[in-house]
Amino acid sequence: MQRHIAYLAFAVLVAAAWIRNVNWDEFFFLSHIHANLEGRLDRPMQTAYVHAFGWLAWIPGKEMAQVFVARLTMTLFLGITCLSIYRISKTVAGRDVAGLAVLAFLTSGFVIVYGASFRADPIAAAGLMAAMAIMMTKRMGSVQTAVTALLIAASLLVTVKAVLYLPAFLGVLLWRWPERGQVLRIFVSGLIGVGLASIIYIWHASGIASSLSNETANNAQRAFETTLLDSGLFPRAREALLWALLSLGAITLVAVGIGAGQNNRKICAALAFALPCLLSILFYRNAFPYFFPFITPPLMIITAMGAARLGRGPVLGTLIVLMLCTGAGQAVKALSENAALQRATLAEVHRLFPEPVPYIDHNAMVATFPRNLFFMSSMGLKHYRAAGQPVMAHLIETKRPPLLLANRWALHVAMNDETVPDGPHLLFPEDAEALRQSYIHYSGTIWLAGQETILGSEPEDITLPFPGRYRVETDKPVVIDGNNVSDRMVIYSDGEHRVSGSLGQKVRFVWDTFGTPRTGALPNGGLYVGFWKLQP
């Protein structure tokens, strides 16, 4: 039965890969691949994966199709994680209950929804758990030592938060402590993995022309301070509580399993498997829902120990039913998240701009286009506010982006609020004003370079954002720089113009795109659903 349930869970993951709304950081993850292929990648940390996933750029259908194929690949990584949980659980508790550990993981909080998302987490979890499985179940010969070192190195290169697994690896050492020769080889393989990761990172960073010599140290220190030191205790208490509610069956088995150790060494090893999750809940700022499928696999090993102690009976049966119910609820949630508006928005962007153009948005949603702006996550906005420097006017002047997507709360507020507010999750008022003066609404979350004016009794002097071709939209002809211009005519602007017409007449100057504009092309509404709604 457990095997059939696992097959069903993976069928849901494959279906959700196409149906489910794409998270903002999945687009960001994809954008680095395109930036690397085009020589635009400007950050070495946590981007070494681009060398392994460059083939995604050849998938036809642009961003949405590429994310779909990438999610299928992440599903394979999730399968490796499950297989590793099974292998370790079979070693510590026996074959009969090893499948229950996999079931506990797949039905625990957020795994069905986020376990196969296109981000670093599924890759790193698979690498780390596979390394643990080899260490726990094999004799560490030269081949096993080399493979585990490669897996650890790959995981560290994908994301530095792989270090959060360190207590679990200490648990492996404790479990195999009587086999001193194996313990030494396990320790050596870890050291080799760290060294190999350092060498590959230096090679990767050397190919990024704009990276500074001290960037790695500065970024690592800033990330460490922001995610661990500045967040206090239980920084994501709401997310942790929701995870616990969705994982009650697994948590109960963990509690039973910790007390099932036959001696102090095995009890301490079980606690070590639990520590990555427990410490992250206590201290880690970025313990968002998508983080739990990454950090909980070692914890799920203990559920097999708990199931073995309970044995077949009504208590274990009740916990299994509870796990199936929470897993089914999450599967329904995953399949209910619709990506139709994202597909329509990106299709319209590519129709308007068949060739890549610079643009402004929150998270590099148009991954195939060049983007020269900070990542507007909550952490990114915090660092932007701490720097105290408006950036939009300079960006518009130097990069001349004709496209803006108001796909983040800060941009949504800047472009749609009647006033220009200020706040910790928003752009500086100067930046919001610069955007308002440079872009006008097209449809949905798409804004195009241009300006709108209401004519008075005297000619109006207007300044367009930057030189280029602009389409004039007006219900009656106007006079621009002494020339009669009708609706839909295109002018070339080098900046300033004098416009005259009827009193109260509205005139819009809109960047002339390749595609013909379509009235009402997209509905209004946020592009992200579920955990990543349009909110700070």
C-alpha cells in the first residue's frame, strides 16, 4: 500500500508541475541560467548550478515550459531523497517500516506543494540525503568516499544552507561510531567534499567578470547575519506552526522514535537527525514553507524508529490515516493553484517584445530578458532600504527599459496607489515617483514606457523617459512640435516635446512595441497565489 501511495503522490507532483502557480524564486532561479549563457551573470554565490542546467534554455516555449521541465527534473531529485530516506530507515528500523518513513515525508507539511519546485532545495536535499544514505549503509571504500564527497560538494555549491545538515551528519557518525575505520572515512569524505566545493566555486567565480574579490565573504557574512543573527527566536513561527499542524502524524512518530533508541548513542543519533529541523525553526529567518521539504528528510528517518516501536495496531493505523488526510489536503491545494494568468502575461510580453529588452520587475519573471536590478525579496528590500540610495532614475536613464511588470507589492503600490507612500517593504518615494513619471499602464501587470497628460488651454511641455519610438493615443488629433498627429501615429522622441490640443483632452505616449496593442489583453490581479500572494 505504501508503495502505491508514493506512486500516487508522484503522479500528483507531475500534474502539479504544469498546473501549479510558479513561485517568484523559481523564475529567479531560471533567470540565472539565461544570464550565464548570455554572459550577464553577475553573482557567483549559489549559482554554480547554471552549468548543469544550461540545457533548459533549449526547451521551446520560453519561461513557463522551461519551468515545467525543470520541475519534472526536481521531481526526480525528490525521488532520490525518498529513496535515501527508505535506505537509511531500513538500516535503523527495518524493511517493514522503512516505507512508512517515506510516506511520512511525502505527506508532511508542504512537500506535495513545494517539494519539486525549481529551486536549490530539492537538489541539495537529494545530494545530502544520498550522501547520508551511502555513509549509513555502505562500507566506505574509495568509490563510496569519492561519491559522497561529490554529493556534498554539489549540495554546498547549490546552496550554502546545506551546512544546516551538519547535525544530521554528526548523527551518522554517532550511529556508526563502533566502526572506527568507517567513521574516519566518513569524516574524510566530508572534508574532501568541502575542499572540492571550494575549488569548483573558485573556478565558477573566476568566469564572472563583475564579481569582486571580496564579494563572496561580504555576501556570506550579510546572509549569515540576516538569516540567523538578526531574526531572533522563532522568526517564522506562523509557518512552523502550520507545518506542525500538517505534520502531526509524522511528529508523533518522531516523538515515539526518539525514545526507541536501544542505548544512549542511538538516542543521541536520533536527536541529531532531528536537530536540523528544530534549530532552523528556532533561528532561521528563511524557514518559509518551501524550506521544510529541504530540512525535514533527516527528521523523517526517526518516524521509522517510532513506527517500529509502536508495531502494527490501532495507534499506528490512526497516524497513517492522519498522514494520508493531511497529504490529500495538500495535494488538492497544489492542484488548485492556477498558472493561467502567468502564462497569459508572459505570452503577451513576448508578443509585444519578440526580442529581449531590458525591463524592471520584482524577480526576473521574464527570465530570457536582461534585468539590471536588485532582487525584491523581503531581504533584498531590507538591504536596499539600508543602503539609503534611490536607484530607479539612474536605471531608467542608463538602461532604458521599455517594460515594467508590477509583479511585487512594492512595485504594485508604486504604480497603483494614489499617493506615494513610504515603508519598510516599499520603494523609496523618489523611486516610486521616477517610475510613475516614466511608465503608463498597458494591461494586467504590464506597464510600458511613456507618459500621459491632460491638455490645458496652453501648450504642454512633456518629457518622455528616454529616446525611442512612441505611439500616440488620443481621441482627437493633437499638435506635437508643430506637427499634426492623429491617434495611433508613431513619433520618434529624443526627450522633450510641446503638445497642444483641446482643453481637457487626454493624450498618452506609449512605447511602440512590435506587437499591436490589445485592449483588455489581461485581467487585473496578482500573478502569485498561495504563499506568495501580492503582499509584503
